[in-house]
Amino acid sequence: MPGTNLTREEARTRAALLHVDAYDIELDLSSARDGGTFRSTTVVRFTANAPGAATFIDLVAPTVHEIVLNGAPVDVSAFADSRIALTGLAAENELRVVADCAYTNTGEGLHRFVDPVDGETYLYSQFEVPDARRVFASFEQPDLKASFRFTVTAPRGWVVVSNSPTPEPTGDGEAQVWSFSPTGRISSYITAIIAGPYVGVFDEFADGAQRVPLGIYCRPSLKEFLDAEAIFDVTKQGFRYFQEKFDFAYPFEKYDQLFVPEFNAGAMENAGAVTFRDQYVFRSKVTDASYEARATTILHELAHMWFGNLVTMEWWNDLWLNESFATYAEMVALVEPDGTRWPNGWTTFANQMKTWAYRQDQLPSTHPIMAEINDLEDVMVNFDGITYAKGASVLKQLVAYVGQDAFFKGVQAYFKQHAWGNTRLADLLGALEETSGRDLKTWSTAWLETAGINVLRPEIEVDAEGVITSFAVRQEAPALPEGAKGEAALRPHRIAVGGYQLVEGKLVRTERIELDVDGPLTPVPQLTGRQRPAVVLLNDDDLSYAKLRLDEASLATVTAHLGDFAEPLPRALVWAAAWDMTRDGELAARDYLELAVAGLPKESDIGVVQSVQRQVKLALDLYADPAWREAGLTRWATVAEENLRAADPGSDHQLAWAKALASVARAPQQLALLAGLLDGSAELDGLAVDTDLRWDLLTRLVATGQADEAAIEAELARDSTAAGQERAATCRAARPHAAAKAEAWASVVDSDKLTNYVQDAVISGFNVADQRELLAPYVAKYFDSLKSVWETRSHEIAQQIIVGLYPSYQVDPATLEATDAWLAAAEPAPALARLVVESRAGVERALKAQAADRARG
């Protein structure tokens, strides 16, 4: 990826020189059905505070036809290496650039997709971090805000959506013109163009005299599955909550939500025109956990309209301000409103989001929440569990520290002071200090400027009658992994200590003490002299960010009674603690399996059920002693089948266990059940064997050699959609023979023809844990291909390959040695090295966990 980087120093220099006023952008998409390129004309007006100075504007395009600066032609040779050099600037400048830009199939820039159902073409833009320059010439950095006016020519009958309200098109020919009104001052990365024969459903958010038009769009082939009313309900819940808490009216003229194909992320917060991956339009039955996940994404993107779009970080080192705030805001807006469908959303956060953060924070690439971002390559690998989940966890703790009222009053002042501008961390902390009266500099240093995760352990002594004679909380700061930035640090924590007793078969909290933990050992004298509870749970209510450890007696109790907690949040905290212990080699994989076998049948929270099911499979595939692994997988498959048959007909739990069995089935009778469900010769009362479940069943049958290419073709004939084509690609790559693996590898590594989604599907099918021997020859091939992939593919595609094809299932010291040899010899770019080092850390962790499981056996 040469020539597309931008350093922080270059951005600072350019921002000090320029003030950008406005862009007029004309895009001719009239031949989009043919693909290839489109004409892009940009006129940008800007001032320079040092006349005669030089700078550059960014553009990624196959061809530049015309460059005119202040009326004077500039030779097109000024366009080189994704930049147009601009010299001899005046105090006031107008630049015109005419170029042919390229459609992509990678989910970056202007993505082009042809729906196999109707043969129609659908376009959408994705510009974060630096990809507006793939569509128009731009000063591609967040602090050079401007007003944007788009004029789009597109085929008659299409829908065109942008940040401003959609105008009526003009023109009588086969192509029409949409002339949008100018936006407010926004950053280039949140501008948007979505075009194609999309279909829409419309509503409005009304609050007194305020009226905000709302639109939801998708492809016609998904229209029958679009539950627009449910999406509007969540959206309006967010509008009401955020406008009250932020005391700032929604800042844009309308709010459209567009479900688009082959989208790389969950969603993107384009101002007034949010794009979502269209898997959120559920074409098959899903559990309530999927609806909750969609709701949090909707609320996350809506929060960005204020935090990120109205007020934007100055540079990407404060990316966490955008993402952590939106992640925290999505949760409070999900959980707190009266009548919310998901009052236990913090349970999901504790079990999934924080687990992501804990994993990321133990990698060699761990970094402070406030990361040092030196260039664009740094930020493009920094959309991680620290930026999102750890940052949100720390914000939750900050709210507990300053109080929610003071927190939101500070946010209100922040929005009013900095509307339409750019900020740094100090601007937000200053506003919060003023409203809370607290000095946040020490807090910021401890939590935002250090890396790594603390571990909290209870130290309990009791007498012969079980009365507590001493209780303290031990805090540890494990050394950071080799190569990590910063140093391990003990931090101040505000936590609750919960005591739980078995009451009529339920674990019920009988005592709670809230206190500050600081330093290596914090005594808790309040508990001395009390009867020891059956379970002692540190960080009860999940107030802080730390890994929890259970003492021996508590672990014994929860092993037998984890599903018996009366409330979902402590169950989720214990599940998360057990998973951390498994990953750290403190709990054997076989013991985690037994914990799941005992606890999951009693677990009511479907999101926790599905999360633990995935973790059990991962533990067995990676952390189990290889000599015992097959026995563990066989036991898990048996348990999955038993729970599937015992689940209430038509329930979310029934569907979750069906999918769990489809991921692990191995015994002849289990595979026969999958085949019977697929061909209709077997039925389970209430289980809807619909499109997505059919593909799950078939994928396992193919991977185990029970179904062949003819079966894949037959299923594809039933589901000839784009999603069906992707699932068929997964199946073909999962076939258990060398030729299938060679074909899959060549299609991803040796060719660049696959779209982002099909490529991801092939990689998914290539990596089957049960096929380690077939995958072993690709270790050397992987390292031979790395540099070429990085240098010739776009960032999204390269990252997908580098992470997805790393030999994670080859848990062997030889894999570490091969990785280290490549890192030493290849001198990779820092962003590439980070991706490889993170993957290496997974194998290193798996080796340690396997040793722990072997010792347990």
C-alpha cells in the first residue's frame, strides 16, 4: 500500500497553513452498471495564511484529466503517489480537479455491488479513515472541516442519498441529476453517497415543534425481511434519550439508515446517512441477542451524530473519544429508558465487550486508551477492543467517579462550546472538571495514558466456624507483553464486593460493600467478623475494568451453581472470569467445559449462552491438550445434542443449541441428524430449518465429508442470493481434501478478483479446526506471501488475509519460530508487523493453556 500514508506531522503542517471553506463535488455515476470508473469533479475553496506556500491535496484515482488552481492550469504530473502537489498558494484559493475514480469491491471508497437476485447495481461509500480521496480530491484529515455540496448524475429510477436531504432529480433522459444542498462544516470521512434502486420506508421523529425525517433503506431483495417498525422504535428511543442527556438538538436535517451489501464494519456514522451491514436485516430466525446487537449498533451510530460528527477529534490519537463515548452512550441509551426491551444490556457488555477488551489488552500490541497515532497506517489497525470496549469501560467508571448528572452536564457544556469544531482530550476533561469539581488529571494519567489490565483477587481467611477473620483485595499489574508500549501500572478502582448465599436453590446477594481499591493490597475490614458467603464476587455490578479471580471456595460453588444466580449480571461476570482464567492457563480447558456443561442449561440470557458456546468451542480447538481434545469435542457435541432435544420448541435456546451442534457434530448419529434436518427426513418440534440454518448444517456436513459439491450446488439453487453465494464459497473451501484447500488459497492469495465478502467467506471455510493436517503445508506459504499481499492489496483486503490466514490452528513452537524468523528478516511496516505479532500471541497463549490442561489431565 505505498503512497497512501499520511503522517501526523504532515497533517499538523497542513492544518496550520489552511482553512477549508467548501467543496462542490460532481459525480457522474450514470454508467455504474458497467463498472470500471466514474468521472469526479471537485472544486474546493480554501484560504492559506502564508501566500506563496506549498501544500498538497489527496486523491486516489487511476487518471487525472485536469487540475486548475486559481484559474491557472497545473500540469497533471503534479498528481503522483496519491497526492496533487499545490504550489504558489494565494491568500484565497480555488482548486478544480477532474479525475476518473474507480469503483471498488473491497468495501472502501465507492463500493459497487451487483445483486444476483435482480441483476441491479448498488453503490455506497465508506470513507473512514482515509477513503473519501478515492471518490473526490480532498484534504483528508479530520480537522480540516468544510461544507460539502454534492451533485450526482445517476440512472433514472435510482435512489440517491447523501448527508443533506434528497432533492427531486432533474433531467428527462436515461440519467438524472440530484443536486444536494450544502452540509454544515463536517469532516470529509463522514460524507456519504449511496445510490442504486434501493427501496425506502419513512417516518419522523417528533418532539414538540421539532420534526426530523427518518428513512430506512435496503435492496428490494431484502425488503420482505425489513422490520422497519422495530428499527424506528430503537432509533426514536435514542433520539429521546440523547437529546435530553446532551441538551443539544439533533444537529442535522434528516436521519437516514441504509442497510448496504458487503459492508466491512458493523456500521458507519456518516452525518445524517448512516450505513449498516445488511446482515442486520435478518432473513432467517435469529435469537434476541442478535436484535440486541443491532439495537446497540443503531444507538452507537446515532450517538456519533453529536460525539464525532458535531464535535470531532483533531487527530486520530483521540479516536477513542469518538468510539469509547459512542460505545458507552449506546449502552445507557439501551438500558435506561423506561420500557426498554433490553434492561439487562450491561450483562451483554460485561460478557462480550469487556471480554474483547481484556483479550486486546493482553496482546503485544496493547496500548494506552489515548494511543499515539503517528500516521494513517497506525489508526487503521487501531479500531480495536481498547479503543471501543476498554475506553467505554473506563468512561463507565468515570461516570461513577464524577456522578452521572455531573458527567452529562459536562458533556452538554462541551457540545455547546465546540459545536462544528475539533477537540482534544483536554477539552472534554476540562468541561467535566468544571461540572464535577474533581481534578481528573491523576485519573487520566492512570487510566488513559497507561496500558495493560489489572487483576483483582480476594484474600480471605476464616476460622473453624467459617467466620471471616481477614479480608483484603489483592491488585496485580501483570507485566506487559514483550514489545508493548508503556509499563504495567496499579490503578485506583471503585468496586463493589458482593456476597452471595444459596437461598432456596438460588444464589442471592446478601451483602454488598462499595469501596476504593488502590495499591497492591486493600483491606476490607467491614467484612471481618461476618459469616463467609458461599460466593465472594469482586467488582460486583461491573463498576471497574479489571480481570477478576475467584477464590477456591467460590469457584467450587459456582462450578456447581453458576446457573443459579438470581440475577444475570453476576452470572455474566463469573462466566467472564472463568473464561479469563481459561485463557490465562489458570483454569484447564476441560474444567471450563464442565462449568459450561453444568451452567448453560440454567442460563436464561441467550446472549451469554451463545457467547459461552463459542468460547467452549474455541477452548477445545485451541486450549485443550491435543491428546484429550477429541474426547472433549465428543463430550461437547453430545451435550449440544442433548440440550437441543431438551430445549423448548421454537425457543431462542433451541436455535442456539442447533447452531452449536452444527459447529461440532462428529458422531455418526449427530451427522445423520444434521443431514435429516437438511433433507426433511428428521424434525425437531419448533425448530425452523430456514435458509441460514440450512447453510450451517450443510457446512458441517461438507467439512466432515458427508456432503459433496452436488449438495452445495443444490443448496445454492435454493438460495441464489449474494449471501447464498458467500455461504457456498465457505462450503467449497471447507471440503476435506487438499485440492479444495489449494483452490481456496489460490483464489484469495494468488488472485485479487474476489469481493471482500466472498474472500472472507473463503477464508472462513479454509480454516476448519478439524483439518489441521490439510492446513499444515500452508504455514510456509503464508509467510512467503505476506509482503506481496501487504504491498499490492487495499488495507481492508490485506488485513482480512493477513489475520484470517495466519496458521492459528498450528499450535506448535515451530509456528512461533517461523513467525519470529519472518519478522526478523522481512522488516515489515509497523502496521503489518502488528497484525502478525497479534496473531502470533494467540499461538503462544494456546501453547501455555494446552500445557495447563495437560497438567490437569
